[in-house]
Amino acid sequence: MAMRVSNKAFGLALVVGLAVCGLAVSKVSSLAGSRSENGTYEVSDFDIVYPYDDPRPDVGPSDALASVAFTSSWPPGGFPGRADCHVALQSAGGGEVGHLDFELVNGTNGSHTKPIVMPVSARPETASGYCFQAAGQIASGVGYILTGPTRIEPARNAMGDKIPDRTAITFEVRWAEAEADPGLRTCFLRVDRVDGTMDAPQKFNLLDKVEPVTLYVDGSPATVASAEANCGAFEE
């Protein structure tokens, strides 16, 4: 899952498959409630922790913060691409005590998010949320155009030393439509060898790429006759 928090929200960001927030749970409330718009994600099964217990040992629990996690599900039509989402926390009386606006790209249907943290003005007891299709994105077509390879060279480690029998293949990347953000897409690398064989297609994902991408294959550069990479719809 990828989650980008807007500048209106508390400073937290999640990237595909990786959460940058840890959590020590002091109290959890499991709640249900969801709404989706325009055939995009449905959010449900909210888990609230309050007060937020910072995982750093020198920082105590704060009643000015709460964390919330939820399940994000695809619509019947399949992977919806990118969406703008809103989650709100309410007090026992129903008044809003905190909210978060963020961008969501979830490549796993029905997964539960890592906890995200937001400021609150009082104790939250319930949660609600919804998503709507992000403006300016195109969820169909190839999405990205990869041209090249611009380089086929020995792979190198972090020290700059060559890695034996390993090749780095670099492609230029651009959006298929200049003003249409393609979001998360699945791509395949095809490599033809000088001995007439072809590698099994190598699958990889791209998200928000507008700079060169380097892929790695076994064998030395001398074994590579040609390579090409093409993208299409996201595949879970």
C-alpha cells in the first residue's frame, strides 16, 4: 500500500508495502463503517488507539494524538488505482475530534493498514472514512513508456565494485500521457541472450516513475543480446 498524507494532515507517510510508523498499543477499539465513491476503495474495520503511545522510550503517551488503522477493499471492477481518502474520528457524542486527508494506492485487496497518527482534540470513540477517485489519473492503458536500454553494464555493489555474472539494464521512463498520472502499474522485462535463448519475463512494479529505472539480471553483459520492458495494468 502507498499512502501519501496531504499538507493538511499530521506528518506521516506510508509507501508501497512499508509503514514508517511503529506503535505501542495502549487501547484498541475495533469499529466498522465505510463509504466509497466512484468505484474506488471502501474503507472499513477501523481500529483506534488512544492515547497514542509513542514507541520512543523517552516519549510518553499523548492524549493529543490518536492512531487509526483500517481495511481497504477494492471495488467489484478490480484495482482502482489512486484515490484521495478522508478518515475522521468522532467522540462519544458524535462530534469530530480529528481527521486525516491522504492519497491511497493499495495493491493488495482487503489488507489492513499500519496505524497512522493524527492530532485529536478529545477522546475518539468511533471512526468513519471514504475515498474518491483521484483527479488526473488514468488507470487503464500501458501507463508508462520505457525506452532503451540506455545502458547494459556490469552490476555494481554499494562500494562501486563489479558484481561477477550480474548485469544492470537501464531504461528511460515517461508517462504514456504527459498530464495523466498512471499510478501503480505492473511491467515486464524481456531479455534475449546471444546464444538464442530468452529469459523468463521478469515482473516488476512502477509507481510515480519519471526518471530512469535500472533492472538486474543474471549473467555478464556479454551474454545479453537485447532487452525490452513494457508496462500495463497493475497485477496483484
